[in-house]
Amino acid sequence: MKALLASAGLYLIVAAVVASPAHSADVEARETVAHPHSEHPHLGVDASLSIDRVFQAALQLAPEQDLGSAYRQQAEAQQRVSRRLIANRPRLNLSYWDDQAGDNTGMQETELGVEVDLWRWGERGNAQALADSFNSGSQDWQAYQQLLVSGRLRDALHQLSASAARRQHAVDAVSDAQRLLAVSQKRFKAGAIPRAAVMQSEALLLTARQQLLEQEAELVDAERQYVTLTGLQQRPETFSEAPPQRRQIDQQHPQLRLLLTRRQQQAEKLTQQRHQAAGNSTVSLGVRRERGSDSEPELESFGVSVSIPFGGSAHSDASSSEAAVALADIDVQIKRARLQLQQQLHEVEHQLDVLEESLDFATRARDLARQQWQMAEKAFAIGESDIRPTILALQHYRQSQVQWQLLTLRRHQLISSLRQTVGEPL
């Protein structure tokens, strides 16, 4: 009979806790914690905001944006050069002679001519090939720029997701601590636990609120980085990507494609340097008016002259040696970039494989910790347990929950890193 009355009394205590004003205040406190007053208001979450729109906004603010226009202008300028009929700009020659300062017999000679450089054999084709490589380089740069911006945006979005998740866990931890404190206060008033147990609950709540402040600051930093990158005041609700379609590094990778195009440009420049060092044949067309003295009539004539350079292979090799060194340097850059991408790909794949196993363990640990916390909370509410194991169960559950979600977000981040490594932009 006494055991029955004791069980009934504990049941009434639990029911009173749930229906009490303290429990209502706890619900209000949860809503308050979910949206705390902050000096820096958080970004709004827009479910309709697409990743493509965010990417386009980041692309417009990219510091490399002006380089794309410069590369296009370079290609257009070289294209105009390759279409010319002569190798360089024409030159106008004007000369005038008289003997006023000498014998002063009235001798005069005036000559006006135009001098042009002719294309060497293969030089015009080299100019056209250089223009084509500049045009390809402009397009390849746009693809590489998109990959660069994608990498920055991926990092910012994943950092934002992780910070938002940590903040939400801090909010939930405060709410759990408030609920535990309300139960402790109710049991203390009923004389079931000492004041020290209530103080432990209060300390747990203070610690949870301190952690919430830290997570608020971390989230603000992540949001500032996102706003600086995109200029947007809204962020997407979620961000995750599917695994890449290919798992290898090939010549279609934007970085390698750009380097290979630049190698082609440098090879054409090397040929161009050799042509320029060898010199161009020159044709001069001109008219001349002259007279020997005042008593002689003026004579008008038309003349053509041709200048053809020859020899000088040593000078040509010396003049083009710098371009040859630059070509060899690009070859080194290509090999180094391919090696780094291969190493990064293997590293990310390894991390992803290890994380898949860790995530499975973390999921089971989270589920187990949640059951332990629910049992400990219920046992403490009905007086079957002390406050200390209840707090430990709550902390263990919160840690396992945070670890599981951060591992989940880390998996999304590694998938994005995998796509970034193989050269797939957003």
C-alpha cells in the first residue's frame, strides 16, 4: 500500500512539472533562445534561393573578373594583326636636300616614300595560330575562373552550414538545460533533492549559454564571409552535391586545359620571336623630285627598293632563348599541377572512405546516447536517479549528436572537394 502511494505521488509530481507555469516558461524560453537578441542579426534563409543564383552573384564579384575582358581583348588584337597584309606598321619616309648653305646654285632634292615589312615564310600563319591560341585561352580562363569561384563558394557554404548546425545544437543544449533546471527546481521544492543538485543544473545552463554565445560569434563570421563573397543578404536553406561523374584527372580539367593552352601560346611566341630576330624583308616605294641648279629643269622619278636580311642564326637563337625558357617552365607547371591534383584526389577519396565508416559508428552512437538520455531524464523526473548521471547523459547525447551531424556535413564537404579536385564547377 505504501509503495502504491509513493508511485502515485511521483506520478503527480511529473504531471505537475509538465503542466506547471515553469514548464510553460521553458517553452517560451526555447523560442527565445532560438532567436536570441544579437548585435549582428543573422542572414535570412531563402528556400527559393538556388545555388546557381548564388554562384552567379559570386562570379560577378570575383576579383579575377577583369582578367576575362583583358584576355578577350588580347585575342581580338592578335586576330587583327594576323589579318594584315604586311608584317608591321608601314613607315613614311620624307627627305629634303638643298645647297643654300653651300654653293647655293639652286640644287634641290625632295623624296617621299613608304616603307613596309613583308611577312616571312610561315610568319603570318604563326600570327594566326597565336590568335587562335589566345582565343582558346580566353575561353579556358573563363572555365578556370568558374572553378576558382566554385571552390571559394563551396568552402563558404560548407562553413556556413557547419556553423549554423553548431549554433542550433547550442540552442537545443540551452533548451535541454532549461528543462532539466525546471525539473530540478520542482523536485527541490518538493524536498526530493538538495539545493546542490539545483545548483548543478544552473551551472549546466550557464555553460550552455556560454557555448551558445561562442557559436553565435562563429556563425556571424561565416555569414560575413558569405556576404563578402556573394553580396547577398539571404542564404540558401541547404547545400549538398552529388558525387562527381568522373573520378580521374584528365586534360579536360580546367586548370590543366588552361596550362596546356598557355603552353601552346608560348610555343607560338617562341616561333614569333625567332621570326622577329631573323628580320623582315622590306619594300620601299617612293617618288623623287630633283634639280641640279636653278638653270636646270626639275626631274621627277619613281623608285622601288628591297631590303632582304640574311644570316645571323646565333643572334636569332639568343633573342628567342628567353621564350624557350618560358616554354620549359610551363612544361614544369603542367607536370606539377597534374601531380598535385592526383595526390589531392587520392587524399580526398581516402578521407571519404574512412568517413563513411566513421559516420556509421557515429549514427549508432548517437541513437544509443539518445536512448540513454531519455531514460536518464525520465528516471530523474520520477526520482529514481540523481542529477549527476542525468547531466552526464545529456552532455554525452549532445556531443554524439553534434559529432554525427558534423560528420554528415563533413561528408558533404568532401564530396564537394572531390568535385572541385576533378574540375567540376557548381
